[in-house]
Amino acid sequence: MNTAPATSPPKRTLGVVDVALFMVTASCTLQWTATAAAIGPSSLVIWVLGGLAMFLPLSVCVVFLSSRYPDEGGLYAWSARAFGPFAGFMAGWTYWTGTLAFLPSVLYFTAGSALLSSIHSDVSSATPAYFVGFSLAVLAVSVALNVRGIAVAKWLNNAGAVARWLGILLLVALAVMSWWRFGPATPINRQTLTPTFRLADVIFWTTLAFCWTGPEAASFMSREIRDPQRTVPRALFIAAPMIAAIYIIGTTSILISIPAERASGLYGVIESIRAAAGRLGLWWLVPVGAACVAFDRIGSVCLWIGALARIPTSAGLDRYLPRSFTALHPKRGTPVVAIWTQAILVATLVVLGQSGSSVRGAYNVLIEMMIVASMLPILLLFGAAMKLSAEPPLEGEVRIRGGRTTVVATALLGSVTTLASMMLSFVPPPEEENPTSAVLKVAVTTGALLLGGAAVYVIGSVRARRALALGPVN
């Protein structure tokens, strides 16, 4: 007879405000406003269209699924229920690895912001060695803090959160003052607001679709949310306008401060702060702004390194992985092996991103790799919503206006948007110096992630069957 004490379920401590703020943090960052500003004022319209084509369908499906299956643990469980255990595993695997693939681009963005923290610095001093060295240093600090535990790492996480909001306020304040005294650096009128079908604009749509994801992340914490059937919809209602405001106001602020052709995903935010502060004679704000932008992203890297190490357990991946991977340190209670393994994977992507590419080209490749991997589980989520909506409703679930028709229609719209985004991610931008190399990097890395996931699933399944055949060990 097993006398081991039962594991108590986690406490439901997250309320509406907690979940709403989590969704805002998971969904948006100034990093994407710089990418949008490089397209010009038409990106403001595209933000709205992207919200309707991606965020709205994703929100409807997340509300439906989290309300009907509130305690199952998110998109991996929904995918498993709809399409079987392998689909569920791959949903969790690609979400986990796709987010890992996102971290190198964050590190590059941070390095670019730190590079321009002085009024005398310029992008001509950007070298691959600097970006790789800076990224590895930040990664090492994040790993060291997370190995020591959340109680230590949270200080950098919290500093990053404070820096994010200070950076947003500074960016907006400088833009308003610059417009008041000099007018906008980029003309914003009916003509410039009209979206075009230039290759650069179309490629931006792929990034935009990813930018509007994030609400699904709350599903991994469904067992810790108070009354998730009602809390998740209410939190989304609060978070949606905040996310849209950050994207649209942030992009507008950059366009007011600098011409669109000077904006870029790598340097755009700090360039706009430098330009506005310089015209206003407030040069001392440049290092302040650079510090805010850099600490925002450093805090995000530290947060994700710790959080991702815990996703395999919460997403059910741990049963297919070696036990040592998710084992906790006996004294610190941290998944040390998982943290270091993730760090090695991120460091490898940081270095590989530079091979055969310019700094800006490497950044673009890292973004494209991340988008392809991250959008696969979203596609499975939409498919699960369509299939599971045919099941009879459960007591207490939130009623979607229009019922199954609305769920299926929005899921189809989201699926089309997701597929288009994934396909366009293989198209290199016009400024890419080595387009063939860029496409191959995206294709090979994506294939390796998928094959690696399938191999882990097969090996883990065989190990589980053998353990079951041997029976319980006394």
C-alpha cells in the first residue's frame, strides 16, 4: 500500500488583475514597436487589422477552451484532447522551444540598445563579436541568478518591469515635446497611413501576427487562477486595450521622433530617444533611456530563463524527458539542469545566428526562426477549438455569443493568419545580404526542432511502456 502523502494542489491565488497584467507582460514589448515603425505610419493601421485577424480569434478560442476545460493546463492539454497525446506533446514542445528561440533576438535587441547609450556612439561600431559577447554575458548573469532561486532572480525581473514602464513614459514624453516644438519627423496622413504590399510590409505582417499572441500563456497557470472560467475572459477584456495602446502609442512615438527609414527592429527605440533628446537639448536623457530599454529586456530574459525551465513540468513534457532534466536542486529547489540546458541552447542560437550574416541579418533570422516555431502550437490551438466546440457544453462555462459558429469562424480566421505568417517567415527581407543562407537557417532550425521533439516523444513513450510492463517497484 502506498503511504506517500498526496501532493496538495496549488493554491488559486491569481485574480483578474493578476492575470490581466500577466497577459500584458507576455503579449507586448517596445521591441516590436520599433519593428513596426520601420514600415512607416501604415503600420498603425496594420496593428489594428492584425488585432482583428489574430488577437480577436485567439482571445475567443482561449476564452472558450479555458472556460470549458479550466483545469487541464492549457494549449498542450487542449491539443491532446482534440488530436491525441503526440499532438499535445508537440504543442507543448514547440511552444517551449519556440520561446527559447525568441530569447536570442531579445539579447540582440538589448545589445543594440546598450551600444547607443552614449551620444558619441553609432551603429558603425556594431560587430558580431560585440553582439555575441554582450548576449552571452547577459545570459550568464540570468542563469546564475535563476540557479540561486526565484527569491534572488526576482530582483532583476522586478527591475526590468519598472524599467519597461519608465522607458515607455520617457519615449512618449520625448515624442510629445518633440512634436510640440518641431512637428513630427514622419508625416502621418491619409496617404502614409494606407498599407502597401511592398515586400518589407508583407514580411512585417508575419512578425505582427506573433506580436498579438500571449493570452494563451495564462492557460499554463489555470490551476492557480481563481475561478478561471470567469477570470480569464474578464482579464482579457482589461488586457486587450492596454496591449493595443502600448503597440500603437509606442509606434507613433517612434515615428514622431525619427523618420521611418531610420527606424529598425534592432535600434529603433533607442534611436528615437536619442533623436528626440538631442533636438530638445536633453542629451543626459539618452543614457537614462538606454538603461531603461536595456534593463527591460535583461529582466525579461532573466524571467523567461526561470519560467521556461518550469514549463516542461507544467506542460506535461517531463514524463518524456530524462528525470534529471526537471529534478530540483536539493538545497535551492531550482531545476538546475533545465536552466543550464536552456542556456546552452540559447547560446548556440546566438552564435549560429551570426554565421554568414550581418548583425541586422542575424537579428532578422532569429526573429523568423522564433515565429515559425512559436506559431505551430497556436495553429494546434485553433484546430482544437474547432474540433472541441462540437462537444456538448458544460455547466458553468462562459457562453460565446453565436455559439459554435462564432468559435469555428474565428478559429478559421486565426488559422489562416497563422499559416500565412509561418509561410512568409521563410521569405528573407529585402536588405538581407545572404538570402539563401537566411532561408536555410530558418528551415534547418525548424526541422531540427520538430525532429528533435518527435525523437524525445518516441524515446519517452518507449521508456514509459517499459516501466509499465515492469510494474511498480517496491
